[in-house]
Amino acid sequence: MHRLASRAALLPALVLVLAACTGGATPAPSVAASAAATAPSSAPSAAPSVAPSIDPNSLLGKIVAAGKIRISTDPNYKPFSFQNPDGTYDGFDNATAVEAVKRLGTAVGKPIQIEWMTPSWDLITAGGWSGRWDISIGSMSVTIGRAKVVDFVDPYYYDSGAVAVPKDSTVQSLSELNGGKTFCVGAATTYEQWLTGTLEIVDPDKLPAPTDPQVTSLPTDNECVQAVQSGRKFDAIVANANGLADQVKDGLPIRVLSGPPIFTVSVAFALDKSGPDDKSLIEVLNGIVNDMHSDGTLTTLSNKYLQKDVTMKPGG
């Protein structure tokens, strides 16, 4: 992961998650309140009530007391998270979050609202959130470095990285990008880490990065896309395979190199290690995510937004 996105300052928007996914009021008039994504037709597994055993000082306890969970998202990371013209949040990540929080409300016996937050990606991955949001449900890849500052829930999907070149480029393979070629990539992403040789993941099939890459790191992957649209020239862009495919479909003049992914990594909800105790929330969310795998909800959402199932562990 991540990031084909353009971020603003923290922009909260509320969505009330009840027995069905309905919209809530937003404190910011410019940001719509509801999540457009509707819950899958498959009935969720019945989650056991955890309310009697909740520690009020834990993160779960604080969320239940507030009746609200603050989730970091990205308003411009299509098809994973984005805002529709009417301002509603949509996409695979957002729909997953809405469904997970609906089930969380069932588990604790109380409806839980979502407050969408849009911090910059480097702030999310750095940890030390200082209570500004509770959880990231925004395509965060699990890496050894990130696991030092955030706690991860069980994976909800698996991310593959890819390389795209200008549509008129003669480059056909990764090896042709060796020797000082220019790359655009989102800052603080696994794609930047792959290019710079600092990516720490468990993937025996991870491909070696091109030699001597000249890397331009913009705040988000999507700013690389916008740079290309404005005429800026790069030899290649490195980003999420599904996101790049979506950009090609939308008419961006790029071509994704064929072949195996440059790497594949688990993607999970993340919580701040420096925040309130999150063990009980992680336990409940692990159960919810695993139920969403087993009952087909995540597969349904993946097929809806990505036109393929990315929720199965490769080789699993």
C-alpha cells in the first residue's frame, strides 16, 4: 500500500451505523455525512456480546462510551476509498469499515457512529496519533517497521505492487528500468520503500527494485497521477496494482508492465501502539474480520469495487 490519494487537513464526517448502514450529520457543511456503500446482502455472523467485560479505560471502552469511532480514510484513493460527487464516502475500504463497525455495534450492544478523518498518510504510518483518530481502515500494508508503532488486526486483503510506464514508452520489462531511471511514488509508502531498498516484508517472491532509481516522492500516489496528467514526465510510477489498473480504465496515458507483482503483502486495520490499550478491540475486530472472510462479505465487496477477489492469501 498506498497511496493513490490527495489529502486535505483533518476533515470529519459522521455516518451512523445502525442495523442498516444509514447516513449521519456532519459538523462540516462541505463534507457529506453518509457512506454511500451499502452492506452486502449476506447476513453477518452473530457476534457475541462483549459489553459486560469492557474496560472503560481501554480504547474499546472509550469508543463504546462515546458511541463513535474515528476512522482515518482517504477521499481520493479510488477504488479503495473516495468521495462521490454528493460527498458521500465510498470504496472497498470504506464499505469494509462500515460493515465492520456495524458488526462492532452488534457485539457491544450499542450503535456506533463513524467519524471519517483524513490525515496525511505519513502521519498515519508514523504512529503517535495523540488520540486524533482511533483506527486506520485504509489499505495499510503490514510491514516490520510499521508493526513497531502500530498494532495490526488480522488481514482483510492482500496488496500487490505494480509498475506503470507512459503509454508510449518502449519499456516492456522491469529490467529495462535499471540505471538511473526516474520514478514517481507516494511518500512513506511500501512502494517508496521497495524502490529505496528499505521494504521489510515477508514475501519470498518480492522482486528486486531497479538499480540506481531516481525517486520523486510526492505526498500521495495520486499526486503522481495528477503530475502525469499535467504533463510531468517520469519513466515509471510504482503503486498499487488495482489502483493503477483503475487509472488506466479512467484514461490515464500509462501502461502497467506485465508479469508477476513486484511484491505482495498483507493489508490490515491498524491502531496506534501509543494510544489507549487496544487488546480488547483487536480481539473483537479479529473475530469480525474473520467472520467477514468466512461468510463471503469481503469477497463480495472486493468483487464489487475491484472486479476481482483480493481477499484470499496468495498460495493459501
